[in-house]
Amino acid sequence: MKLTKYIVAVALASMIVMTSCTNSEESKSEESSIEASKELTSSLEVSTEESKEESTDESADSSTDTEEPEQYGQYISGEALQEKSVLLSPSNITDMKPYELKGTASIATRIHVGEGCNLTSVSVLCPSYGNNKGIMFFEIFSWNTDYDTTVSQDPIYTYKVKEYTEGERLTVELPDDITFGEGTYLYRFYKGGSGGIGLYMADYDFSAMQDEPVRAEMCYEKGGIEYAGVHHGYVTYKTDVPVEIPAVDPQNVTRPTKEKAHVIILSGQSNAAGATLTSYLSTTVPKKDLTKYKKGYENVLINYGVDPDKEVYNRSYDFVPVTLGQGCTEEKFGPEVGLAEYLSEAYPDEIFYIIKAPQSAAQLHSHFVYDLGGVYTRMITHVQESLSQLESKGLDPEIIAVCWMQGESDAMELGFAREYGVNTVSFIDRLNTVLGKYVVSGGFAYIEAGISEYSGWKYSGIINQFKKDFAVSRPNHYYIDTQGAGMTCEFENNDPLHYDSASMIKLGNLFGAAVETVIEKGKAVQN
């Protein structure tokens, strides 16, 4: 059964991209993807100050202006998915303190690059001391014996950073034509000219990184004095080690003979949390639909915990019927309403359980993969507690899908956008491992929605391309084309960041349609 007023077969096919390739098509896609990813990586690399801003702008534009092919190239075995990153700072950002570079002072980091790896970029978070002005230089050397001997050599590469914004994350992309392979290097930042310049630093135990293939070994200040800390930021590197995702073997999972509970995890950032005002629905949807939303859905239950780091933590503590007011605040709602509407009409005789655990403004890179500030930890804790609640009710919970609405924060920086693919793999891998006990046979479906073209999401085209690629190249991976679906922002409440009320309902409907596809596909396999 379908919600025909929202979705017809032709529209659904254009909005949701799913894996349906034959073996020969997959082979062709794999060959083309390697070339496509190399071209994408090449187009994004920047090595000079003069061309950096212009090149990145053109890269972002080209990813959205070009006509999309019938089959999106995959990145599973291509170069783009071989790029990884290592966080060089404590997980708690509140421990960071500004370190001002005055006179000839510098902050340097000795870094080891392991076998099969090649350093590609360095990222730092910087204070500007209120004036958003100043010049800072970056140099990288081959390590030789000690600090003084190392810096007495000519640097391998030098980069000049000019007039950045307070608290901005600065990423130095290392040039393609220089290889920073296996070995030890020293990179340092120092001041040039007037203006307040610095880095955010924190105490750190470098032994915590000893097992990383690329790792920081020591920091130095004021011309070579060892500093018992590290700058906030990360480095990225490419590796020839293939990306592998351990499969969860459902045969090794012991399940009790209990009633199955179909579980859907809803997470991401603010458009998953629900920043859309309920009040606008009175003018954007039929009155009878608004009445349904207010009444709630008895066969689609939700245990929601939205923005746990905020002073007002909107949460339910147990499973309750999906209704309005389960968003960032009690005056707002998210995709859960449209999702419940679709599922209740498609499967009126079945019960679904949504576990909603999003965090507004969260990055996939820093918050869900590297857990900066504990976002992932809070999310997974809420999910596990919710699953335990279902077990305590005598149910056997099975995770059939993860609905993911996120990517806006990663689209603000080129480095994070380029890492979105590999970080998606890491995130799904982790969920499979941590929640493997509850995963259905064949694995859960990962359903992710595209992000809008809001100007603040500068690299949205790169993020959405990764999402599309995965929908073709990976089993159980689905993509919702929100732009193709005509979803809008900013027409209500002068808010260009979040979906309008009718669009938020549509987003939920599209998640529901994808979930239905997953369910029916599973039934077909069983039969």
C-alpha cells in the first residue's frame, strides 16, 4: 500500500536510488569509479595560496552543475575511500586553550607516517584574538636527528595562511606532486607580520596514539622546547590498505523465541532532530492530516532523545506514539511524523519502533566517527537503552533500518566533505559491530537523505555525490534525493537551514517509502 497523494512509482524511482546492478554493471561501475574518484580528488587538490579559494569554489560548483550519469560511480575500491584521518587532540574540546604565537615563537609537531601511508593534509583550529587578521606560515620538514638539525634544512613545502576568522579550522592541503610517505616529519606554524595569531592546544598523552599508522609523537614550542600537549585538529593520509567492513553473521547470533519488534533508528543533525515549527502545518497540510498528526500513531512508537547536550533535553524516556512536538523542542517536529504516517498506512496491522537519537550541528567526522564531545557515545547509549527496554517488554528487537539525515556540518569544510565517504563506511562498520546482536539477517538498511544547496553548505555537492555513489555500489544502502523531491527551506520563519513544514512531512514519507522497499525486499528473499 502506498501513500499515493505523496508518492507515485515514477517519482519514487527518481527520489530513492537503490542497489539493483547486475554483475556486469557492477564491474563496469567499479572501473569507472576509480577514474571518477581520481578525477574528483585531482580537481580538489590545492597547492598554492593564490589558487586555493578559487579552486575549491570551482570544485564545489562542478559537482552540482554537471549532468548526473544514469549510474553513479562507486568509491568502494577507488582512491577516495582510501583516505583516512587521525584526530590529534583530546575528545573534550573544553580542554582547549589558545596558544598565541608571538615574535619568533612557533608550534611544531613531529609526526610519524607508517608503511603504505602518505600524508595529505594538516588541520588546526585557531584563535584570532578578536581581529580576524594576521598571517601565519606552515612548514614541513623531513625529520633528521633532533629539532635543531631538522629545521636547519630547507622545508619540503611551505604554505602561507592570511587573515582567518576567529575559531576557524584551517586545513593545509599538501601538494600532489610531493610524496609524504613512510618516515618521520616535522611540521610547524609560526607568525608572519602583525595581528593576533595562535593555535588551540591541550595537554595530551602521545602514547594514546602509538597504535595508529600515522601518529603524532611530540610537540615543540619556542624553538624546540618539548611541549606536553598537542594542537586541536587532525591529519589526513592515504593508504594502500583496502577498506574492509566486517560482516555480521546472523547465524552466530542467538535469538530468543519472542515476538519480533521492527526497529528503525533515526539520527543525524538538526534536520533529523526536527527544527521545523509545528505551527506552520495549519496552513501547509490538509486539516484532516493535521488532526492525525496531533492524535498520533498507536502502531508506530518512538523513544526519542533530542540534543542531549542542550539545557532543554526533549526526550520521552520510553516508547510513546509518534506525534507532533518530538523535535528539538516541544514546539517542533522532525521526520518521524511523516515516517509514521507512511508506515501506519502501508502496514496498519504491524507495529514499528523508532529510536530517535540525533544531535544538532553534529559532524559525521568529529562527532559520530571520532566522538569529539561524546555525541556518538550519547547516541549509542540511548539506542542501547531503548533496545533493552524492548527486551524488558518481552520483545525481540531487530534493527531493520537506520534513517540518516546529516552532512550539512561536514559540507562547510572541504577536508570533511572529502572524507565523508570513508567516514560513512567507518560509521556503518561501527554500528554493525556494536549493535550486531540486533541486526536483521543480511544487515540493516542504511537510508540517507541528501542535503540542501544552502550557500553555507559550500561543499554539499561532494557530500551528496558520495551518498548517491553508495546507493548504487553498496548492498542495503539507499539515497533520498531531497532536491529532486522539491523540498524547500527558509520560506517559514526566515530559516534557510531547516526544512519547511510540508517538506519535513515529505522527508518522513520518503524515509517510509524506502523502509517499505527494504521490508518487501526482505519478504521476497524469504519466499
